[in-house]
Amino acid sequence: MLMKGNSYIRHMDRESLEAQILEIRAEQGLERGVPPRILDIRTEEGGSLKIIVADRAEKSMCLGPGGRIIAQLAQNTQKHITVVAVEEELVQEHRMRTTISRIDEIQEELNPNQSVFVGRLRKATERRLSGQLIEGFDQLEGPIPAVALSGGADSCATMIILGEMGLNPVGLTVKLPKEHETHRAQDYAGEICQTLNCRHLVVQQAQEFDAILGRTKQGRIHPCGECHDLILAQALQATRAHDLDILVTGELLPTGRQAIVKRENVLLIHLPAALSLTKYLTSSICRNHGFDITSSRFGCALVRQSHKMGWRGVRPSIYRVLRETQANVLTPGQSITYIRSILEPLLTMYDEGGQSG
């Protein structure tokens, strides 16, 4: 799972791919610069390829305008391909080393159960750093981590990874108002737990959501921040109520030291962030385990309703996408797709206004 290290493709070596990229660039009339040089080719789960180049400029030469070159190369090779600059690899490695440093830092604050968990997390991080697979760990009877399971790709991938780490997680889903369009997601959460043979706990909806709904509909707030805080608070409370002391989330952004936090007696771990995963990788992990739950739309139905309120509702969502892009959690292509979905209500209103005028 995840990275497979320096595993070269026999029938598709660096020189072959470089030649194909050069040919595609010539066919598309792209003559700027010198031919890009591939430093490494790695295979990822499901047979997709990761091409590693020296820097952002080389990456741009491989992608082409609008990603046309890499799209054609993927079509030619019949494989999904991503291009990564060495600087991005170095950032990922730095984040994972910071995760390991944080594990050492927090050890004295942990109980024996939590110490076993971070020991497994350390081994998983070290494997990923060395290019090995996160799989094949000895099965443990404990600890049992709770997972804040929304039914989306990131939390689903978190459940899968914990299983590969030899742990038996419990899915913990906070029930949300119907305005969030969460019934399908909650069904997915149940299916994920059933498929992975894990226990599933559902936390009843908090009354505080009513106030968030009201202020969002009035155009006074963007709901994400308050919803996130309330969901996390409920998940932490439910973790304690079920005599568990570890809560794991599928968050991607709080990397390094911020991925491992002690909340009173509960150890809070943002697993994808701790392992420096990307949205593409979490989606791939889900897909390769039979879960097709990716979405090209940003946010839930309530967030999309806030986008109709104008720039006040749109700005926080776009800012979130830009933060994830800057952190290399999203690719530029994914970012454009999300931003387009954020702006779609405003563009539709503009088009309708223009036609009626």
C-alpha cells in the first residue's frame, strides 16, 4: 500500500518515458525549454506510476498546458500517472520525520495503551519514509482506536490504513442534520465498517447544529469551522463515553507535530497528515479496496448553500482549497475542479441574470 519505493518499471524505463514525453510535446507544438529529465519512476498501489523530476519547472514541462502532456502519456501507457518534484518529496519526508520527533516528544504523557499505538504509528511512518509498504503488521488485540468516520475518502482510507497497521478500529459517525446531505455518507460509513469487519458507532445529532444552520441560511457565517469544532467535540466525548482513549481522524492538513495532540485523556491523531498523504493517495487507497467514494464537489450541501450568499460564503471555501494546494495535499487539477464547483452557483446566477436581461 502507499509508496513502493525505488521500484523501476522494466518495460517502461526512464529513457522510454522521456522519449514519449518529448514526442508528445513535439506533436502538440510545445518547443519551449529543454527536454525534461526523469530522475525516478515508482509504482504505487494499483499499478499507477509516480514520475519524479528535479523541480517545479521540470514538472511543468512534463504536465504541459492544462495537463495535456501527462494526460496523453497516461492514455498511451494505460496507467494513471502523477508527476512529483524532488522538493515535494523532501517536504513529505520532512513532515514524516517531524511526526516521529513528535512521537518521541509526547511519550511521557501517554498511558500504556496509547504508547503501543504511537509505537505502531512510528513503525508505519518509518516504513513509508524508507519506501516500504504499510502492510503486514502483526495483528494486535489492542489498543482499539476510534475513527471519526464521515463516510468520505479520507476517513475511509484511515480505517484501511489502521487495519494494515494490525489494529482493529471502531468507526464513530456523528449524525448530522439532513441539510448536510449526510444520509448517503452515513450509509457509506456503515458499509465501510461492515466491509472491513469493524464495529460502527453512531453519535446522535447535537442541538447546537440548529444554530449553525440558522446563521448559515441567513448568510451570517460559513459553516465549516463551527461544524468541524462541534463534530470533533462530539467525537471526543463519544470516545470517552465508550471507554476508548484514542481518536483518529482523516484530516490531511495538520501535519508533523500538529498531527498528534493530547486532549485531556484522549490521544488525537490526524493519521493521513501524520503520514503526509495526499488527497490522491487517500482516494487511491479507497478505490483499490473497492470503495468508490470520491467526489468532484467541494463541501456538503450546507456549504454549497452558503456559496449562494456571494463572496462571503465563497471566500472561505476557496481559501481552504488554496491552503490544501499550497500544502501539496491537492494537485492543481483537483484544486481547479473544487474551485469550479464552489463558483458554480454564482456563475449559474450570473448566466441566468444575463439571459433574463
